[in-house]
Amino acid sequence: MANSGHAAHEGHDDHHGAPKSFWQRWVVTTNHKDIGTLYLIFAGVMFFVGGLMALVIRAELFQPGLQFVDPMFFNSMTTMHALAMIFGAVMPAWVGLANWMIPLQVGAPDMALPRMNNFSFWIMPFAFTLLLSTLFTGSGAPAGGWTLYPPLSLQGGDSFPMAIFAIHMMGASSIMGAINVIVTIMNMRAPGMTLLRMPLFCWTWLITAYLLILVMPVLAGAVTMLLTDHFFGTSFFSAAGGGDPVMYQHIFWFFGHPEVYILILPAFGVVSEIIPAFSRKPLFGYESMVYASASIGFLSFIVWAHHMFTVGMPLAGQLFFMLTTMLIAVPTGVKVFNWSATMWKGSLSFEPPMLFAVAFLFLFTIGGFSGLMLSIVPADFQYQDSYFVVAHFHYVLVPGAIFAIMAGIYYWLPKWSGHMYNMSLAKWHFWLSTIFVNVLFFPQHFLGLAGMPRRIPDYSVQFADWNMVSSIGAFGFGLSQLLMPYLVWQCVRGGAAAKAKAWEGARGLEWEVPSPAPYHTWETAPDEATIIHASPTGH
Amino acid sequence: MSQTPYKPNSHGRLALKLGAVALGAFGFGFALVPLYDVMCAVTGFGNKANLTRAAKIAEHPDDSRTVTVEFLGDLPTVGSWEFRPAVRSIQVHPGRLYEAKFVARNLTGRDTYGQAVPDVAPSKAASFFHKTECFCFTPQHFASGEERAMPVRFIVDPALPRYMDHITLAYTFYDTQAPAAQR
Ligand code: HEM
Ligand SMILES: [Cu+2]
């Protein structure tokens, strides 16, 4: 196949298109692009469901006192908001992007295990139907926090086993998704696509996938133990039977901390592709990015107890977890440095993907700094369970992970739809989001430092002003998000035709196929010259 | 045009291996339970064994020192039991044997067993706090409505570090026959 280099110019991949029937195309499909689209739509729906719950929370907190909901329902909202956003929005969005982009980027015709791919997607709607249906049980939805600490979580009535089964299903789905990513990257790369020629999105996803198969089962184990404690009289965590509730926290956070990196590592990958594209320079320090991602992945396994400093731990343990936590800031710093160095003296332009990526760079770093403050044991004794923690993780998750997802969507949307989108509307979306996200979350730092606890429906009047500001930010942010589905819809329907390489500075094999990407791509693998031409380092 | 450089057979093999890793990780989650106890045993932290086992009586009084021992009685849920120390605190000399009483009353309206789970704070003091006899060593039978005072005998080890002059002995009193959801 010597002549197969530029599929983009030949279009021979398009010899058979998408199936016509809805059932074939969207239900039993094994096409990585369709499944990617399904995942992204699902994530979008859950983003708005979770967002609605957040608005219930912020409406109640607009003023001190109880106005709209009763405290139990409020607690259900904080619990369900977190579960919906983490497991329903951010994770499926990353799996969706992986489905769409990884085969395109490594020169493979599809994911390695297409039928399992279909299965792992279709588990998700069922898992979330089950989880959301707990809202309608007599006992109400789970209200003990997304961390499901016993003994509180055991008191959830009917919703408790339902939530646990839902978590089992999501876990199974993410493990299958992760296995698929690893097998695709390990076995399906086009000849000549060496590991160090892969775009960083593939690299960070590969590491994420390993984290997933190592820790999702641990979460499954932890919640299974909750289940048997509740129904079968075991006492893993029940003090009455010789167990220890603190042990649950250890097991949970052994999952939980790597989980937060599962949410953010793919974001590092996306940003590492967008910043060079709009700086018109190769990524600074490609290999150091790979090593930094791998060390973050490794370190994430040995820092979990920073979530439990106040639970009680020997001094040596506190020191260990404090220092390893701080150590994570080193590879993270390397990344921030490399992104900045990539922009340095680049010929920058600020299209929507770049705007989101740059905002990510600044705002994620703020979240990293508050994380460092939290890692200092004596300081954390003060901050633990306060709004400061809420501010920290929302900075890393919203203008962090979610901005990166949006950056990725704005970056690849022309490739998916074949159309350019409404740039000025996207910029509106960006500026409104960026302003309101700070109005929403920055004051929460102040509230936390002043002593406002998290997960409460009412608060003392001294916290009133900043809560009001934060709630205004929340409604502003939430409403601004409606622009995005509208914009995507518009772009799918029509618009200026996108070139194969929609952004002049972009690199990667995905830009070597036409836009919209044909239903089947890379059935003939790209040749080595194409691969080298498209690789992030150019060699 | 169906030249494929890939070996689909090897997909299944790698996927199976990764599946095995996931299964191993599931097992590891459970293995953390005994590992956690091993950690506690090795570091001496929490010292669960020491807290729930009878110590030998060996009095070596050191009357030059006084330590305040405070008592706390906790219930995991409100309403179905009463549980409190008979006195809130006593002054003790290390090396001497003392007795304290905790009073429980069964309001559940049925015959049942209660089990007290001890905790000593600060945790460093736990290994210097020896109970020679304790109602917490075994489940306690309570008839419906019964109220009873239960004894604990203890010696504070004279080796207790000098800077410690306060020890808190806390019990949480569980109804062992209540369903897990209510514990
Ligand atoms: C420099 C990097 C980071 C450091 C040093 C750090 C440190 C910490 C610490 C010490 C806590 C516990 C605070 C407490 O409960 O008292 C915490 C909580 C949290 N962090 Fe981070 N963090 C970092 C990055 C991240 C990232 C990248 C994410 C996710 C994308 C994240 C998500 C969270 C979440 C969700 C919680 C709260 C969990 C809960 O209690 O519900 N963090 N972080
Ligand atoms: Cu953490």
C-alpha cells in the first residue's frame, strides 16, 4: 500500500458509509466514532442533570436559613451531584473523546474490542437510571456524601443497595473502557507509530487506563463490603463486630485519590495538544511530559491519606502522606512549565480551544496551589471539611477537567462535523464561563478559611455575603452552559466547511483524514512518512 | 484493501491479562482489610488487641504522679439506649488498680445484647492503659428496660510518658442485635 499515505486526499476510506437504520447506527453499533458520540451525548446530559442539582444546592445557600428544600434532600443533592458529575459527566466525556480520537491518532481502523465497547457504553444509561431512580424511593436518594462513609451510608434505606449496584455497573463499564484503550494503544498502532510518536492525549489516556483497572475494582470491593456489612452481618467496618469504620476511608481513598487523577490526566493530554497547535510550535519537552504523567500516575497511589489527616494517624504517617502529596506538585509543575514554555515566543492565536486551554493553565494552577495548602497537615486540620476544600476541588475539576473537555470539543468538533462553528458564540461561551466560574468558586476559598463547613443547608449569617456572590456565579455559569449544546447542534447542522486540517498549527494523524472524518478511517494504515509528519515532535 | 497489520487474536489475550489484573485489584481491596490490621499491629497504632484483652494485674504504684482519667460513653444512635459513665473523671496514680462504672439502660423494648467498643485518647496512651477486667470484653445481656452499672478495672502503666497527664477512656455502646442499618 505504498500509495496510501494521504488518505485525506484520496477518500478511499469512505467506500462504505454508516448504516442507515437507527438501530444499526446508534444501538448495536461497534463503530468507535458512533460510540464516542454516544458517550459524549450521555456525558452532556449528565452534565446538565448534575448541574441542575448544583443549582438546587446554590439556591438553598443563596441566603442563610432554610428556604427551598429540607436538609435531607439537600444532602441528597450534594451526594448525587458529585456522583453524577464524576461518574456520569467527566469520566464518560473522557471515554467518549478517547473513542473518537485514539484510533484516529494512532492510525487504527477502530477500537480493539468493538463489541465490548458497545457493551461498556450501554451499561452507563442503565447504571444512571438506577442511581437517579433512588430520588423516587421512599427513603430518598443517598445523602451520606459521594464518599459513602459508613455507618452513615448504611442508613440510606432502599436507596443504599441501589446506589451500590449502580456504582458496580459504572465500575464495570469504566474497567472495560480502560481495557479497550490499553489494547488499542498497545496492539493497534499503525506500523511506525512508536510510543514516543503518539500524541500526548494517547499517552495520558494510556496511564489513566492503567489507573482505572487498578483502582476501580478497589472501589467495587469497598462498596461490596458495605453491602455485606449491611445485609449479611459481616463487620468489615462495623465497630460492634470488631471492624473499623476508618478502614473504609483508607480503602475508599486508595481508590479516591487515583480517581481524581483519572479525571485530570486526559485533560493534561488535551491541553498538551491544543497549546502547541495555537502557539505554532512543537510542544516543549514532549518526553518530560510523558515522564511527568507517568510519575503523577505512580505517586497518586501513595498519597491517599491526605484526605484523612484529621481522622487520626501516627506522626510518621502524617509526615509520609504530607511529603508525598507535596511531591506530586513537582511533576505537575513540570507540566505547567512546559505549557508556558511552549507558548513562550510562539505566534499565538486565541481561537476557542486555545482560550479554554489557557484558562485551564491559569485556573487549574490555582487549584494546585490550594491543594498544596491542604497537604500541609497542621493547616489541613483547619481546612478539612470546610468550603476551602470545596473551592480546591472545584478549581481543579471545573476550570480544570471540564474546561479541558470543552477545549477538546471545540478543537475536534470541525473534524467530527465537517463544519466550522460559530466562533463568536464560542467566545461568548468562553468568557461567560470563565468569569462566572471564578465568581462561583473563588469566594468559597474565603468562606472556607472563615470556617464555613461543607455539606450544610444552612449557615451562620457572617457567611451570607460571599454565599450570595457564589450563588449568583453558579446561576450565571449554569445558564452560560446552555450555549454549548446549541452551538454544537448548529455546527452539526451546517456551517463553513472545515478543512482536513481545521487549525493550521494542528498536528496529529486525525488531521490527515478529511473533515468530517469518514465513517471508516485508517483501514489502510498511514505510512511512516505521514506518521512522522504528524507526530508531536516532528521526528 | 483489507490489509491489516494487526493481529486480532492477540487482542483477546491482552484483554484477558488486563481483566486478570482488574480481578487481582478487586482482591487487593479485600486484602487491605488484614493488611490494615497488620499495619496497626506493627506500628502499635490504635492497639486494638490491647484495648480488648485483659492485662495482668501487676501493681507498681508511683504515688508521686497523678493522672486524670476521663470517661465518655457514646451511643451510635439516639433513642434506644442510655449509656453514660457513673462519674466523669477520676484522679489516679500510675501503677495502682482502679475501678470505674458505666451505666447502661435498655430502652429498645426487647431482650438484647449490648457490646461496648473501647477507645483511648490520646492514642499514644493506649499502650499504657491496661484493663484487667472490662464489661467490654464480652457482649452484655440486657432484659427489656433493664438498667445496670458495669465495671472496668484498669492500671495506668508507670511508664506512661511524663508529658501525658490526661487520658480519656471512651466507649461506644452498640446493640449487637439491631440491624446493621441502625448501628
Ligand atoms: C497539586 C496537586 C494536588 C494536591 C496537592 C491536592 C491535595 C488535596 C488534599 C490534601 C485534599 C484533602 C483536603 C481535605 O479533605 O482536607 C484534597 C481534596 C480533594 N482533591 Fe486535591 N490535590 C491536588 C490536585 C487535585 C486534582 C488534580 C484533583 C482532581 C481533578 C483533585 C481533586 C480533589 C477532590 C475531589 C478532593 C475532595 C474529595 C472530597 O473530600 O470529597 N485534587 N486535595
Ligand atoms: Cu487526594
